[in-house]
Amino acid sequence: MSRKWRRTLLTYPLLRKNGTVSSPSEPSAYTLADAGKQLGVTAQRVSQMLSSGELTGPQYPQQRVPKNAVRVWKWSLDQELARRRSTPPPRHSRRQQPDPGADQEYLAQWWSRREARVNAAAHELKVAADLARQHASDERRKARQLMSKLARLTIQQAELIERLKDDLAVESERTEQIIDAYSDALTQLLAPDFGPPP
């Protein structure tokens, strides 16, 4: 599409329903930016209004709408402007006198909600404290069991060491006796034999 035809499309985007072309001063559809200027909102807000159905516009078969394409029908925009003009702006009512009963009821509800939150938080803290206390008790019990096992192992190790020392002393004494016996036997065997006395 040429740039000239695109500019013409912005001015004369589509035919009217009766087949006539809108006049140059009155386009039949607007871009998002132009529609936003008419409504006094941003182009993003106009796009949201199209998505929600507050405004209507041409449908494009392409998945991606061409840049600067017309998106809002003029009659849809005119209806929105008319609706806004017909809706009176909110009036600021005169300041009413405070109602003590309503204030008390509000305070009572607020205090009730606050008390409920405090109670819920206290309950959660209590549960967390109980769990922490139980965990600490379990850890202390496991520590005592490990220390008891370690003490028993230490005693058993000490007894085993003493028993090994005793066995080693007995074996050492026995070895010395055997060596002394062999030494005496060798001494007798190696002694000179001078024969019987005359």
C-alpha cells in the first residue's frame, strides 16, 4: 500500500452503511491516538475500551494490525462522547454531621477484626514456640543418648587397652622364659666335654 493511499485511508477509511463516502472533514473512523484526543485519554486506554467493548472499530484479518491504522468507528466514538456528556459529574455533597452510632459501630468492627488478627498471630506464635520447644527437647535427648554411647565406648576402649596390656605382659614374660630355657639348653650343648674323671 502506497503512502498516499494510506493517508487517504485515514481520512476515508471505509464506506458508510448506505454506500456513501464520508466527507473529508468528518472521517468515519479514527486511529487510537486521534480517538484518545477526542476522549481526552491515552491511546492505551482507547485500546482497552476496544477490548472491553466500550468502543467498536474495524476488524483486521491480519494477526498484527498495521501501524497508524484506523481502529475506532466515528459513530462508536460519538456514542461514548454523548454518554459522557449525559452523565452528570459527581457532586460533592455537603459535609454531613458525624454519626456517633456509626462511628462506634465502625470502631467496634475495627477492634473486632484487629483482635481476631492478634489472636490468630498469638496462636501461630504459640504453635511455633511449641514446635521449637519440642525440637529442642528432641535434640537434647539425642545429645544425651550420644554422650552415653560415647561414654560406654570410652570405658570399653579403656578396658580393652588394659586387657591388651595384661596379655602383652604375660606374653612377654612367657617369651623371656622360653628364651632363657633355650639359652640354658644351648649352653649345656656347647659346653666342652672333658670326659669322665680319672
